[in-house]
Amino acid sequence: MKQEKNISRPKKVIRREGIGALRLSVIIPTKNEEKLLARCLQEITPELKKEYTIELIVSDGGSSDATIGIAAAFADKIAVHEEKDGKQTIAEGRNRGAALATGDVLVFLNADSFIHKPKEFFERVRRRFLLDPSLLALAVKVEVDPAERKFSDVLFHGFFNFYVRIINRLGVGLGRGECQIVRRKAFTALKGYDASLPAGEDFEFYKRLKSYGKVRFDGKLLVYESPRRYRKYGYIRVYKDWTANALSVLFTNHAACEEWEEVR
């Protein structure tokens, strides 16, 4: 492992050698994620990495638990935040991971999330970006992990996935931070996420992406997330916090909160 510290119509057919020309970098920001990280990483098997030309990058924000050791068992590259002058925002973590990436498409995935049917997921991502050179980014469907799902989770995520779909159709770029997929050239041109934002950075980034080019919601791409934040605070408070940060970023370019609290 290499470690670094700065660390209907007929379907179009794509020949395997053409597909292989597009490389993927999966970037996972972490901070004290020993409980859930292994599940997230082990879904991306060596066989998948080889078949779909995937590199797996973990970008750690200064974990004090076993996160780095777990990452070392799976990741191809690890970026470690070692500065002692302050905490690393998740935006900084994503940017630091992206700086190590060599893929044509960057898949940002949260450490408390995992991909539903990874083989089909990566096949579809690769196909969409190859068939549409003008496509800059994809937003995906997000649901709660089926093993922990409650009726309230079904209601909220059903509503929110519909909301994300409609907002993108109306021409406003929006993608859940649990998984954001972007062409690396666009990411580089826009200088990545705004590292000064402790929250709302996912909304702000997709807003800029949309002004730069094509962003689409793909309901066939599904990611499951942990419900840990909803269980601690409830959906009303979480949605209120999301909305406050999004509106603050939209109108003032600053997040409403000074720090996005860890829930582990």
C-alpha cells in the first residue's frame, strides 16, 4: 500500500477496452470512524478495484482511535491531517484526498455510508460519464441502512430524494454529501470544496458545479447511510440544521454553524 501524508431505444454498447479508459478514485474522509469504516471499505473489493480501475483513498482528519489502522488494511493511499493548529473540516479532508487522486472521476463517499450493489454502481457511473462527456457530476439516492431502518427513515428519505431530484431538474445543482460524484477536471477547475465551511460545503460545491456545467440526479445509484445522527437529534433538528446551513451558504457564503458536531 502506498501511503502519503499530505496527505424505447436499444442500449448503447461500450466495449470493455473503452470502459477501462476511465479511472475512478473513491475518496473517503474520516475522523474517529473505527466503528463503521471497515464495512464501508470492504465493499470495494480487490476484484472490483481491478475490474473498474478504482483506487481507494482515505483522508483522515486526525483520528485518535483505530481508524488509520483499519484504513491501512484496505486503502491504496492515505492522507493524514497532522497540523496541530486546528481541526480539519470535511471539505479539507475531501480536498486533501482529491489531491492524491489519479482518477478521471472522483467518488466522494462518507465513512458511515456504503454502496448498494457496488458492481452495478461503478458500472453505471463509468457508463454515464463515458457516454456523456458534458456530464460534470452526479447526485445519488440516499437511504438509511436497511438493518437499522425505521418507518420515519422511509418517509424522510423518500421525501428528500424526491426533493433532490426535482431541484436538479429545475436547474439548481444539489447532491447529498453522503456520496458526490464529480469529473476530476471540473473539480480541479473549481478548486474543489470550500475548505472554510464546517457544514454546507456539499451544497455550496454543487451550486458552483451547476453554474459550470451539467449536474444530474441518478436514482439508480443508491448509497445507504448510518442513521446515527437522526437517532441522536431527530429528523426535525437535522433538517433544520441542513436548511440553516444551506441558506446561510447561499446568501452569505458562510455556514450557519461554527462546527459540525461529530456523532460516533
